[in-house]
Amino acid sequence: MLLRNLNVDFQQRFASILWSLWKHRNLKLWQNEQELSVHVVERVKNLMVGWLAAHTPPTTTTPHHGPTSGNHTSDHSANTIKW
């Protein structure tokens, strides 16, 4: 099967794209709703962001007891989708 040869990230995106296209088709067929392509893509992005949020383990933070430098930044790159 084709999907088995792809990495997990691409498999998830591919499945989300197919689902969004199927949803687009059903909206047109059953409810006679027109939908722009940008909405199909946005639905994929939102689905992936929601999936990542639901499947990312919560992080525990420990309180910081000391002076802060004011330059604290957090790295959210693990929870972002690169398009």
C-alpha cells in the first residue's frame, strides 16, 4: 500500500486532505453548498492542529524560584505543522 511507504507526518496530512475533499464533495452533493478551495485547505489545517493538540502529552512545569531575565521564550516548534 502506498501510505505505508510514507512517513507518519505525511500519512496524517494525506488522510486529512482526503477527508476534507470528501467533506467538500458531500456538502455539494447533499446540501448543495458551494465551498471555496481555501476552505478545504483551512479545514485540513484546523484538523491537523486539533489532532496535534489532542495527541500531544501535557507538559509539567516546575515553578521557577529566582530572578527572571525577562528573555524567556518557549519553543512551540514541536506543535506546529509545516506546510
